[in-house]
Amino acid sequence: MFRLMKAAPAMEKDRQKPGSGPDFRHVTEWIFDLDNTLYRADNGIFAQIETRMTDYVMAFLKLSREDAYARQKDLYRRHGTTLSGLMREHGAAPDEYLHYVHDIDLSDLGPDAPLTAAIENLPGRRFVFTNGCRDHAARILNRLGMTHLFADVWDIRTMDFLPKPEPLAYDSVVAAGGVACKNAAMFDDIARNLVPARKLGMTTVWLKTDSPWGKHGPMMDVAMGDIDHETDNLTRFLHSIRI
């Protein structure tokens, strides 16, 4: 869980007319979270992943479902991801876990033409930055019709299994992509994941979804100064900015 602290400057909202909104003309590197960011948080995809995470913990640690769910949330809160906790505390094999939890039904996920067009219009390079795995990202992007939009996918392996919001995760991907942080913008549905990005000099955008999953993670105070902009509609926001 995070606490949003009062501080200046206030977050800007995307209520402007197209092309008259926040100034992003300095941005040449566009970094997007994957789950609940490039697709709607209420479509059930991450609910499937969460169920399979609990199933895995239940089998791996030989716990009841109720205890496995509580244990999974505890690992997530203390380590940033369930996988990181299982690896550090129980020696879990990452490939086995990642394959299992991402073996989900994507049949209800389809192309999002307006969002695809908005991202395609962004000048410069675009990246996906996810605590999930590259194979899961590839399946999602293929279903969305967005595979061609991104120069690279930075996944949990790119971060050497140190997930967002661990500062070293950001150092890893910035180095991997040769990113100039002052010319980068990062979009994420979890506010605390934007704090390290803002400290590196990135422009930060919080996609406010009110989904429950972000409330279970590491405790972190998030000041309004850590988030430059917020929106509840990524497509509309991208169409509103000056580029």
C-alpha cells in the first residue's frame, strides 16, 4: 500500500483539448508499464494472474488456499513481487514460476486501435517496463496489436529479479536502453513505481485505475511532487499532450 502525501506541485489532469495539454516536447524516450496500463485494469487478466500466483504458493509451500493467499500478499509487500520473495526466502525457480502464473486465457483481449495510434504517434523510442516476464509481455502485445510499437521489453530478468520499485531495477533498464532520463517519460498504474523514476529525472504519469492489486505491495509514501501528471484514460492523455 502507498500513501499519497500532500505536496507541491499539484498533479495536472488531462482535461485539455487535443494538443494543448502538458508539454512533452522534451521527451524522446517513452516507458510504459504493461499490466493494467496498456490494457484496462478491469478486464480480468490480472485477476487470472493473481489466482495462479496463489495456486503456485499453495502448492509450492503446501499451504491452504487462505494461508497461501495471505503468504503471497506478504511476500509481495516485503519483496516487491511474489517471485522475488519466493526466490529469496524459499529458493523458488523463477522460470517455473513465471511460466505457471502467466499461463492465462487472453481470448477476451483484443486490439485497441485508438491507444495504438496514440502510442505510434509518439516521437522517439518506446519501451515496456514490466515486473512480469518477456514471454507474457509478447503475448499481451500481440493480442493488442502493439508488438511493432516498442523498441524493447524490459522484464524481471532485465532487472536481475530486482523488481520495481527497487531503485536498482531502474538503473538496470536505463543502462540496458541507454536512456537519457531527463528526456524520458514513464507511465505506470502503480504510483509508488514512479517515485524512483522521478528521482532519476524522468517525467512521471500515473494511470489511476483504482485496481486493488497496487494496494497490496510495498509501503511507500508518494508525494504529489513524485508524480508530474495523472490520468484515468491513457489514450485521451496521450492525445492531449504537446509533442
